[in-house]
Amino acid sequence: MDTAQLTAIIDRFQGLEDELGSGRLAADRLAVLAKEHADLRPVVEAAQELLDARAELADLTELIDGDDADMAAMAAEEKPAIDERLPELEHKLRLMLLPKDAADEKSAILEIRAGTGGDEAALFAGDLLRMYERYAANQGWKVSIMSASAAEVGGYKEVVANITGPGVYARLKFESGVHRVQRVPATESGGRIHTSAATVAVLPEVEAVDIEINDSDLRIDTYRASGSGGQHVNTTDSAVRITHIPTGVVVAQQDESSQHKNKAKALKILRARIYEAEREKLAAERSADRKAQVGSGDRSERIRTYNFPQGRITDHRINLTLYKLAQVLEGEAVDEMVDALVAENQARQLAALDDGSND
């Protein structure tokens, strides 16, 4: 970035500080500017650090070319450190200036469904839920189960959880896809390795203000819940099924004893699914081949393999293999996978920007 661009960033920040200090802002305007100010502060600090380093390099170069031999020698010793530091500062700032995903700071709705593999797939779905629960606990996030369909052997046919906390979606959004497991099931007497799969979808949690859903576009059906759950089961119409007519998205909820609570949960999941579908549609329109992303978010895309006999886990999108399967499943080493995915996505975004600027 040239000096004019860096100066423009710093000037914008100063302008925000002046406006915020004026004391003449409406509450809504104040909130918008305060957020921009907070988001821009680390960028300005990085821009100023880069400007200072460039100025220091210019000073050292001038001394090296000057008439004072002693000063030139000292400057020549210091210059290599600045030469090495400048590319790092420029890279750091470029990462900060990458387009932000508006949903990154949101909480998330996690959906896990057993895929191919029968009972073993349901058990693996349970393992994945526990992995994300432990990882969430390590991050200080809160996990609440919104709906669950337990399998007879254990695990889940399907489970939906709400994970709340700052930046949840940013850390989990690349988990969407097919997770494959290779292991010997407990019921396998011959010791043969079976391959099963579970599907994971991570959706940003959205509020009513984030997406408008007209009541006239909804068909709400109530019916009697089935399965375990207390006296309300099969005696009252507490279960709720909501269909969004324009998109055909359907969400059913029956875990709560109250029809009102089931409806609220169903609407939360419905909003998240519609919001994410719109985001994917816009992203596809902007970039048909999705080159700037690690994964397309397609739930049919096989993204990861958990191999128990060899104790390894492989993410196929970035060809990363860790021999830390136990630590990952305990939630302890999930960050290593996430950090690698985030770094790869950032690298692709930077490459896409470079390609665009060279066209």
C-alpha cells in the first residue's frame, strides 16, 4: 500500500474521533460510529507502524549515502532488520484490510446429522457434538441443545445446537461439510474397519432485524409430539412445524413442552437457514468458482477424515494431516485445524485480490 492510502486510513480514524467527541450525535449514529472506530483502531495502529518503519528505512538509507562514515556504518548495521520487518508489517496490514464477513462476530447454529453407516454414523455424530461442546467450553462459549433425535445405540440421528459467544461463526464456519470416520465399530467381531459419515452445517445465528420474514410467507402446523418428553407427549399439540413458502425451507420442533417455545426455536433455526442460503447465493453470484474460499460450504463436500487405527485426522481441502486424533476429539487441538483453515482462506483471498489488481 502506498503512503496516500495509509494516510487516508489514519485521517478517517481521526475524523471519527472528532465526530464522536462532538457530543452532538443521535444514539443510533453514535453506535454505528463507535463500532467503526473500534474496528478501525487496530488497523490504524498497524498503518502507523508501517509508516514509521518506512520513515526509519528512509532515514537509514540517507545516512548510508551520507558523508559521515561512522553514521553510515551504524545505519548499515540497522538496515537489514528494517528490510526484514517491512514485508511482515505490510502483510499484517493487508490481512486486516481483507473484506470482512459480516457474520463473523455472530453466534452460530450447529447442525449434525448421521450419514452413511447406520448405527456407527449416529455414534460418530455424537462424537462430533462432544468435540464441539468441549472446544466451545475451552473458548468460553455456551452450548445449548435446540433439538435432538437420539439413536437407539447411542449418538444422534440428528442434533441441532446453539453456540453463543463472540466470534463463534468465524471460528466454526469452515466445519460445514461431510466428516468421515474410519474405525472398527464396537459391534464388529471380525475387527474390520468401517467407514461412516456425518454431515455438519454451521449457520450464523441471526436476529429478526438481520432478515425480514413476512408472516404471510409462513405456514405453521401444530401436532402432537412423539417420543419421550413427559405428560405433554401425545396429549397436546405442542410440536410445531414451520414452512417458509417462498424457499420451501421446513423446520420442525418438538423438544419443549410449550408450543410457544417450540415455535420460537423453530423460527430461530428457520431464520439462520434462510439467511445462510441468501449469503451463499450472493457469494456464488460474486464468484462463480468460489476461488477465494477454502470450501464452498456445500454439505455434500467431504472435508475431513478421522482415522482411528492410525490416530490421524486429515482435512482434504488444505491437505493437512495431524496425528492428534484424540486431542482433536477432546476439543484441545481443534484450534490447530481452525487456524490452518483460516490462514489458507486468507492466503486465497490475498491471491484473488492480487490477481484482480493485475488484470
